[in-house]
Amino acid sequence: MINPISQINSMGSISASSTTNNSTSFGDILKTAIADVNNLQLKSQQDDQMLVTGDINDIHNVMIDATKADIALELTIQIKNKILAAYQEIMRMPV
């Protein structure tokens, strides 16, 4: 069985959520995913600041963290767009 929802955790790896676990609601999964995206954005900003001040000399990891944050944000925006499109389609259905 394929799990319909996957999350990107703060380390950037993908973990599939279990559909058999009824204790986790969609809202909880969404809140966790948004918090993870926020953490990636904050880490990227911190890396940028440390690079500017000279505390980090490894630009590769800074760029990798920035790319992870960008991809996670783009994924979140696309999920939001799909949810809104589904909601609008449901609202257009005749009763």
C-alpha cells in the first residue's frame, strides 16, 4: 500500500506517514510540515549570516541548506495550491 502523504523532516530526508495510525490528524501533519519548512528557512538564514560574518568558510553546505529550504518552500506552496484547487472544485459541485 502506498502512503498518500510524505513529509520532509528538518534534516531534509523524506519519511512516509502511516495511514493506519488514526491518532494523527491531517491538521497535525500539516502543522508539523509547516514547522519543518520554517526550521529549514531559519537554518538557511542563520547559515547566510554566519557566512557573511566569516564564521563559516564552507559555502557548499550553505548552498545545500539554502536549496533544501527553497525546495521545501516550493513544495509547500504547490501543496497549498492543490488544496485550494480541490476546495474550489468541491464548492462548484451542485448540491
